Amino acid sequence: MKPHILQLSPILIPEIREQLATLFTVHPYYQQADKAAYLREVGGQIRGVITGGHTGITRQVMEQLPHLEVVAVNGVGTDAVDLAYARDHGITVSATVGALTEDVADLAMGLLIAACRGLCTSDRYVRSGQWPASATPLAPLPLARQVSGLRVGIVGLGRVGRAVATRATAFGCPISYTDLQPMGDVPYTFVADLVELARHSDALIVAAAADKAEGIIDARVLQALGSGGYLINVARGKLVNEPDLVAALEAGHIAGAGLDVFVDEPNVPPALFARDDVVLQPHRASATVQTRTRMGEMVIASLRQALI
Ligand code: 8YV
């Protein structure tokens, strides 16, 4: 008999879906209108869970899966999984560590360039027919901010932070970072205090794990980043105090932001929608065919190892 799996978030690669269906009986929880009733119906059979990094799995759901042995996170962050419950009940939790590093770092640079150079605003300008209509070429578009040479501050020098640093170095950007402790194997400047890091950065790039930290990018940090500074977040929305970010943008305390993640996805603070100084993405950092395929393969390997 094939092991039963509860799927809490979609898998977008058809080949991965086919392999999963060959090896397991997959129950698509995320598609159910009445999730509580569905759990009551299938919960007793479930031995494995597939979930996304942002979705995770709560204690309340795990409590209804008495035979659960493995939670395979299709992502690198396990912050949304109740790890204490999993540990106490001998449930293995796996993540796709290393599979999405390059994509997330690529998107961080993309957001930085898009925010500084006003790529999305310029795109809207061309599409809306304003270019030929304007009397003076480019009249309504302000000049942009040069990216090469920006002083980049990285919050969290893990895999993604390091990959961002490599890319930003190629743009001639001096790199500083903060983390729990200095790293002996990198040539970048360690700054213990986040406010200090922001004060000495033109762009602050958030790449930290969110297992313990919350709201660390607050009004003080944004004030220190300053009116010429940009905030980029490719980690977790909850690392940023969103009301403080909106207030800082509205007051001109920072120059702009590039955000792939939000506190309450898919709900984005509406105050951001009309702003040309922010670039918004719907949590897409790992959303390439190549990376999602690799991630899917790792999810399958983890389920196989635990259940077959
Ligand atoms: C994943 C994420 O792409 O890796 C993570 O922790 O949050 C995302 O970037 C997502 O989990 C896909 O399901």
C-alpha cells in the first residue's frame, strides 16, 4: 500500500506531481473548501506532509495526524513549522536546503536594481503610452539611483546572504553584514548592531532566518538607513515591522523598497500599492522551473527516505 501524504501547498512542476502520485497517495488539503472536515476524514491515514516554507504546519493540524512521521518543507525556512511539537513526537522535518540559494540571491539583486533604477515605474510609463505623449522626453520620470558601488548591508550572512554578497561584490559594492557573530571566512565587514549597519548602508538586504527574530527592521533601523537608502527583503515578511516601513516611505525617511515577502501573505499593506518607490513581488524568489524541480526532487527524496 502506498503511504498517504497530506499536501498543504501546491507543487507547480508536473513531473514532480507525477512522481509523487506514483509513489504516494496524495491528499490535496490545500484545495479543500472545508479543511477541518477533510482532516477528520483522511487525518488518520496520513504519514507524511508536504508544505511550503511560508505555509509550514501548525500544532493544531499535526495533532490531527496521529501517524505523522515526516514533514517535508518545499522550501528552506522551517520557521512556520511547530518544531517543538515535531521534536516531541519524533516527527522528522526536512527542508530543501541549498536548492534555492542562487534564485533567492538573484531576486534580491533584481529587486535592488528594480527599486533603484525605477524599472517597474518606467515599464508602466512606456506601456501606458506616456513616452510619446510627453512634451519633453522622460519629463515625468525622475532620475534614478545608481546601483554600482552602493554600500550594501546584509542582514543574515547564511547561504543566501553570502550569495547576495558575491553578486553585489561584482557590482563594485562594498559589503557589510550583521549576524549572531562575525564569520572568519569572509572578506566583508561585520557590524554587530543592526542600526549601525543600516547607518553605514545605502541598501539593506534582509536574508536572515526568521525562526526567532521578528520585527527587527523597525523605525529606528529605517531612520538610520536614511532618505537615500533602500530596503530589500527576500527572507520573511515578519522580519520587517510593516507599519514602520509604510510610515518611513510616506515620510521620505527611506528612498524605496523591494519586497518579495510580507507579514500576512497574500495580503500586502494597501498603502504600498500606489507607491512608485516600492517594487512588489508575490513571494516568487524560488519560482523558477530549475529550482522548483530541484526542490521537488528533494521533497520526494525526503518522503521516500522516511516512508518507503
Ligand atoms: C519557497 C520559502 O519557495 O524557501 C522558503 O522558505 O519561503 C519560499 O521561497 C516556498 O516555500 C515554496 O513553497
